[in-house]
Amino acid sequence: MDDRYGTDVLAAGWRGQFRPTVAEVPAERDVVVEVAEDGYVGAIVGTESGLVELEDRHGRRRLFPLGPGFLVDGRPVVLVAAAPKPAAGPRRTASGSFAVDDARARVARPSRILVEGRHDAELVEKVWGDDLRAEGVVVEYLEGVDLLDATLRDDPPDAERRYGVLVDHLVPGSKEARIAQAVERGPHGRFVRIVGHPYVDVWQCVTPQALGMAAWPEVPRGIEWKVGVCRALGWPSATQADIAHAWRRILGRVHTYRDLEPALLGRVEELIDFVTA
């Protein structure tokens, strides 16, 4: 007769011998899943950095960590990242250019692209990173356009070492415009190209459609812009860590140049051309 306990009660694995196994399901687009904890039901629209994004029947989207805690057809499953599918034709980079397979990064050029802050640098890297490595262009951040003049004095550009500068809120009459004009009139002007977008912050260079909303919130004067945006969207905003987390959510919705405003796209391409000429 069968011995349900086996012959060796001390054998390894006895604790999990009769424990039910949970199937792993690849988090592929359009698979409908339910979140076991709160009953939220939605179709998978994408994955990014260990998160899965679900969209319910009303078009509302939420992010959840990949792993256990989901149901498919009423059965518990573990969502895992889907294996990438091979491209049917020539692969394109996130910026839209044709990718060069097995290309090694080029040795960095003396020329640089300077941006105002970390978020600007991360956004440029996400969309143009492949192109910049192929061209050997390094992106550095200034921690504010106010430091541009000092940077140029400490490490001046020349014909072989050009600087392309991307500035937020470069509109007539702004502080940024006055700084740009002063640099262009100065001794380094012919080796520096300063361009910018009209938005208050680089966050707005991500299209609102990429974030599932009609427009960026209006932030009243007197409220720090990023804090006001987080409050309007119902996101935590009390600490710098909250702001950083909000930016990760925004950056996670950027996949290609189509998720960015044209006012930024043309300017970055212009800077790449300038520093690689």
C-alpha cells in the first residue's frame, strides 16, 4: 500500500511537499488580471523597472510591483516580466534613429551637452542615450542655469571643445533668456549653443497623454511647481523623496520620442548636431 508520509520523515523538502504551486504568467500586453488585495481589474498596458501598469475599463491606470498577488481567471498567479520579442525589421532607438547592432560606445568627445538638472539628464539619456553613446557625447548637469557662466570660466570651450546647453523656460524676458544672451555676447559665445523649451520644468516636456491625462495641472503662484503638480495629481509631495518618486513615475511613462513634446525634441537634436559637427 502507498505510504503518504514516505520512508524518510527527515528528508529535505517535506514542508512544501503538499503545498500548491502558483503558476508564473508573463506580463504581456492586454492580459486581464485582478489585484487580489483590492479587487482592481485591468488589462496590462506595459511594464517598467519591476512594475506592471494596468488600465481598467474606464481608462484609469495604476502601477503595481511584479510578482505574486494577482489573479487570472480567478486563479492566483505570479506576474513576471515577459521575454522581449525579436524585432521584425531594423531596430530603432527611442529617439527614432536606426540602431546599430553590436555597436560599441565611442570614446567621449571633448564637447559636452549641459543640462540644468538631474531630471533633464535622465530624460535625455532615456530617449537619446543610444545615439549619444554612438556619437561619444557626454551629458552633464549644472544644478541650475545660474552656474553656467562660472562653468564656462572654469573650463572654457573652444573650437575643439564645444558646449551645447539645454535650458528650461527659455522664453523672452525670463531670467534664463537674459543669462543666455549674456553668454552669447561674451568671449565664449561662438563655441556655445544655448537652446531651450518654453516649459517651467522639464517634467512638462513629457506629453500629458503619455501620463493618461488631458493637460498638466495649473499650479497657483507661490507654490513650488513640482509640489503643486504632485498635490493636484494626488501624489505625496511632503519630502524630496516624494518628488523623486513622482519623477520616477513620470519617467517610467516615457518610452520613445513620441512621449515628448516637439519643443524639446528639436532642441536636443540641434545640440547633438552642434557638438558633433
